[in-house]
Amino acid sequence: MPKHKLPRKSTHIDMTAMCDVAFLLLTFFMLATKFKPDEPVVVVTPSSVTESPIPPNSILLTLDKDGRIFFDFDNKAAKKDMINDMNTARKLGLTPDECDNFVRGSSVGSSLSQLKSFLSLTSADKGNFQFSGIPNDTTDATLDNNELVYWVQEARAFGTANSSDGKSPRICIKADSKTPYPKVRALINSLTKNEIDRFNLITAAEAVPEGTALWEERMKSVKTTNTETHN
Amino acid sequence: MAEIESGGGKKLSTRVDLTPMVDLGFLLITFFMFTTTMSKPKSLEIVMPSDKKTDVVNKVKDYTALTLLLSKENRIYYYYGIGDNPLVPPKVEVTYFKNQGGVRDAIIKLVKDVNETKQRDAGQPGISETDVPTILIKPDTNSTYLDMVNALDEMQINGIGTYAIVDISDVERGFIKATEAANSDQ
């Protein structure tokens, strides 16, 4: 009988297909990732068990641990309208380029008089700018001269006009864990005096402790959805 | 001059080993997967009592109330009831935000007590079926934002629907001082 000679098979696997998949997924995640916007200050938020996300069209008021207030707004169209309006109403003397700088940039935290000197900076110099925070002067009971209230009112007016559903924008407060309570209270007080009393406090996520009322409630809802899908 | 090998010369394979590239690809995927899920901040909704509605506290019934006084170093001084009778100062105790043996135990006790009182004294004046445990959060000036969020979080964890952040009064600052003094004596 003639001897069959078996060909020796290579142990190498063609990696091309796997490589393709890996990079396809990589591209997907890279595009889906929303990176943290560059913030002028580092704020470490406390954590809570809440699961609701940050609503769209929201005004972000950042409060750092020294009590400085920063303003940002995720509605770019409204931001553009509001800076144009503020520029003419308060005679800020901003050039169109500086207005554009405000619309595209992240949080700002300076008094109206200092706003021009910040917005005229190039992006490289912006990191060195010493923010003083938006003044929240609570000594005047009418709050007519309170710049923070002015910022929020402008943002709400133009945010409502530019929103898709006609609702006024929500106010998100992002404060540092170490911020002294009186600073938080002063910020909230200035806004409640202007009939704004709903706030979203931005927090990090945290697990619900076992055995508590909320934990049992969430377990119950998980069970009901499970049985519903089985039936 | 070197001769060009022909015939018996080895043919170099054009294939490249892609294993390290795949490794790198998956490493980056893992990185992006983690960054996307971890950096999603959440928002805790609160409604602050408007300045025009100052009578919120007055409507609270004595047996349903628990007051948390947030103080320095994440301390919480708490007492049951409204504590507005100057002749009988409330029994103030100190606790912390903890998963075990912290302020949560005090809140759970309040819920239990309110439910028991409602069952036992049903129909009596001042007791109504609609009474719910009510918590008043009063942060002192030396507390931080962390304390406030922790307190609000504790409301969610324990399913407390009725709570309010109220300004602290000098009487309550006195309670804190008295408790501090009593604790340091021991």
C-alpha cells in the first residue's frame, strides 16, 4: 500500500479578520465617547443614588470650593443670542470674534467688566486666566445689580426661545464636595428670589445600599419587568 | 557582485503577524468602553421652598417630624418632633452618614414610629391617614455641600417623599452647642 503523506498544517491563524473587528469597535467607541469638556476649575462632585441623567438644554452653574461661580450653557444657539443681547444691553464692547469665542468656549466665571479681557485671550492663554467668579451680590434685596441673576435670566429667556419643546432650560448646579454650605445657600437664594426653585444637582453615580427602602423598590421593579417579559 | 538568488532561494512571506495589533486594538477598546460608562454624571432634582411659602414648617405635625442639623466634620445632630416648645427642649443626638448605625437608622425608626402611631391612634384628633414622615434638613453655616447632598440622598434611599431644606435658627445652634458640651463631659 502506498503511504499517504499528510501535509503538516500550520498553527498560525489569520489575524486580519479579528484585527478588522477590533478596529471597527474601536472606531465606534471613539466616536461614541463624549469627553469631558475642559473646565476652568476642578470640581469633585459628591455622589448620590439617583439615576436620572442631566436634562438637555440646561444651564450649568459650577461652584468651586472657594465659592466662585462659573456659567455655561449647552444650547449654543441660545448662547449666541444671549451674548449678543448682553453685549448691547450692558455695553461690554465685545467684537464678533470674542462673542464667537464665548459661544464655542466652556464655562466662564468673571464679572461683566472682566469678560472682555477673558474672551480676547487666545485659547493657549486662557488656562492662565485668574477667574474671580460671577459676582453674586446678595446685599441688595432687589437683586437688580446681581450679575448672576442677570446671567441666568438672560440664559432662560433665550434658552426658552431656542428650545425644541418650548420649555425653559433647567438649572444644573455642579458644586464641589468641600464648598461651604453658605455659598450654596447664597446661590440658591438669589435664584429662588426670582421664582426659580427647581434645581438639578449634578452628582456622580453611587450604588444603592442593600436592604433599604429604595433598594427594595428597585428590586421589585426589576422583578416585575422580568415576569412581564416571560409572560 | 552579489548574485540574485533564483530557484533554490527562500521566498519571504508577505504576511505580517497581526497579533500585537489586535492586542492594541482591544486594549484601546477597553479604555474607551470604561471612559464612556464611567464619566456620565447624574443629576439629583430638588425643589427649594419658595420665599413666598414660609409656612411649610408650621404645617408639619409633631409626631411625623425629624430634624437633621448638619454641622461641622460631617456631623448630624438630630431630634424627633418640631422642638418648638422652649420648656421641653428636644433630645438631640449626634450621628454620621454611614451605611450601618448612621443617620439611616434614625430615619427608619421615624418611618416605623409614624406608621405605628397612625395604626394605634387612628381616629384621634391630630392623627390622619394621610400623615407622612417629614424630614427637615437644616444645614449649619459650617457644613459643606457634601453634607447637603448626602442628606438629600438619604431621603431617596429611605423613600422619604416629604422633606425640605430650611435655614437653621439660633435656637437650634444652641441645641448643637449644648449637645457638644454634654458629649465632651463624658
